[in-house]
Amino acid sequence: MHISTINREEKIIEAVGKPDLEKYPTTDDKTMEITQEKLRELLNRGTPPNLSYMDLSGADLKGANLRKANLFKANLEGADLSGARLTDAPLYKANLLNANLDDVDLSGVNLKGTTMPDGTIHE
């Protein structure tokens, strides 16, 4: 990894916040798992949740309001995001491989470095 990449990632984390490592069990040093129940609880709080680095693979997020939710490097592989509102959510370097994005509002979303549902990397 280049120093410029590390600095850019640190600035993004600084801007959007770090995940609370004490609240979520870690699967390794970079990815955290979360249960569907805990995810729904976070989404119902009324404030944008910090889901950076979370393993949300296969999650049912149909119609979820993820506006401004921090999804930096989140793993959303195979997740159902149909009808979800992702307006202004940082999805920088997230994994959306095989995710369902039908009727998803991606207005203002940063997709740079994101793996798209078809496997391409967004430039």
C-alpha cells in the first residue's frame, strides 16, 4: 500500500469516524461482524450509524434508511439493498459484489474503490 493511500484512508476515517471496537466482536483486525438484530437497532436510532469495516454480507437491508451511514470498507457482498436510501453515505472501498441494488438512491455517494455487484472496481 502506498503512503498516499494510507493517508487518504486515515483522513476518511478521521472525517467519518472509527467503528466502536469494544461494542462489536472482531473477526480479524479489519472486519467486524454484526447480527441482523443489532443492525436493525442501529438503523432505528435516528442518527446515521457507523458501519465501517462491518461484515454485512448477505444482510437484509431492503428499504433501509442508510442516508449518511458510514459504510467505509464495509462488506456488503450479497446483501439485499433493494429500495435502500444511501444518499451521501461514504461507500469508499466497500464490497458490493452480488449485492441487490434495485431502486437504490446513490445520490452523493462516494464509490471510489468500491467493488460493484458485477465485480468491477469503481474508479
